[in-house]
Amino acid sequence: MTTDITAPPARKRRHKVDVPGKRSGSLGSKIALLIGAFAFLFPFYYMIIGSLQKEPDSSPTGAFPDPGNLSLHNYAAINSAISLGRSLVNSGIFTGGVIICTTVFGLLAGYALARLHFRGRGSTFALVLLVQVVPFQLLMIPLYVLIVRDYGLADSYLGMILPFAINTSAVFIFRQFFLQLPPALFEAARMDGAGELQILFRIAVPLCKPALLTVVLLSFTGPWNEFLWPFLVTKRQDMQPLAVSLANYISTVSSSAANPFGAILAGACVLAAPAVALYIVFQRRFTSTDIDAATKG
């Protein structure tokens, strides 16, 4: 007796077929991205080139200048007029103080609104969102009267920092991030006898590095470029941040400079360089997270 064993039919190999329309669409999207990147980066390139020119050239050919017309003379001229080093130190102290206050208060408030259960938590969060709608210009006059006249903090770093010490955007970012963390982490820590501050700084903070970086960068950009409030609070030139010093230079001294256009661009390059450097260094870490690794095992 024989058994008829039939072999299974061989699978047909599928060959990928290049679709001309798909390839052309991909090429077109790359070209569009390149054009967009060029349009975005060209103002920065032109700002750097303009700051290095000895003789001003505002024509389109000025974007490709003669190498013999490039020097650091404009940087030296603006440094002698406003003392770039001192202005950078003032901006650094002002911005650093705002970042520290924003991060600390944002962490505490965001954790409380996300993980603590208390009466009025929803109303408090709604009030945080409502504060974001109020423009800072409406609060400027009362703040000026309170800080300068009542507290006597004119021409001081504390007077510049206090109005920006609490940022509702930072509170919102931390709250939303803490809500995404697994509740089992917090419950296990409480069962082990850990307090809320221990849970915050030993468990929550090491896991929220992307949120921390986002808050730091957002908090950096605002005070670093802030002009109006430091201009109102500081009258002494040695206390003014770089944005205020540059504005005073543009309105008073730049007309008498050999190349006022280049000197202004040189100051703009100095003002923009730290922010651009921070975004380039940390932009890859916005999406990184260790939550999955923390919940395994």
C-alpha cells in the first residue's frame, strides 16, 4: 500500500516593483525640504556675513562678499560701546535665575496637580490655564509699582527675575508628563514609606528628563530675549542685559559707527548664539525617555 504525499506548492517570490510616481514624489519632497531648510537658514547666514563686513553692502550680492572685506571689526566696535562681556553676564544671571525658579516651582506645582489628591485640584489647574491667557503687558504697571516702588528692587537682579519666577507653561508641561508615569511606581514607593518629596526627587525627576529639557529651553528663550521689563527696571548701564544694551546702542550710538549695519548684526549674532547652541545640543533629547526601562522587571 502506497501513500501519495503531495508536496506543498512552492511560494511565489514577490518582487518589489519600483513605482516611478512614488520615486518622483519622494524626490520632490526632498527638494521641497531642502528649499525650506535653505529659506530658514539663509537669514542666519546673512546675519553672520553682514556682521563680518568692513564696508556695508545691503545689496543681494552682499550675501557672497569678497573675503578681503571680512573681519571682526564690528564685534570690537560694539564691544567698546556697550561692553558685551558685562551685558552677557547680566543676561546670564537674569536667565539663570528665571530657569532655576521656573523649574523648581514648576516641578512642585506640576507634581501636586498630577499626583496629589486634594479638594480644589481641578479648579487650581483651571486657574493655571486661565493665567496663560492674561498678557504680561496688562500686569506690567502693577508689577512695576510693587517691585520698584514698594520693594525697592530697581537696578537689581532680583527685580528682573521675580515677575518671571513662576511660569504656568512649565507647570502644565510637568503636570502632563507626571500624569503619563505609571501609578504603580508611586504606590510602591508610598508602601515602602517614602514621602512625597522623596518620591518626587528620587523617582519622578529622574524619569522626566525630556520635560526638564523642554522647560529649560522654553524658560531660556523668554528672559534671554526679554527687553521691556529689564528696560523699565534697570537704569544703570552696568546692570542691563544684552537685549537692552543692544537696543540702547541702536538708538544712540550706532549712527556714529563706521558700519552701523554690521555692528547691529554683530550684536544680534552674540544675542542669538547661546540660544541656537542650546537647541542644537539638546534637540535630540526631547523625545528620549526612560519610562519603559523603569517599569520593566
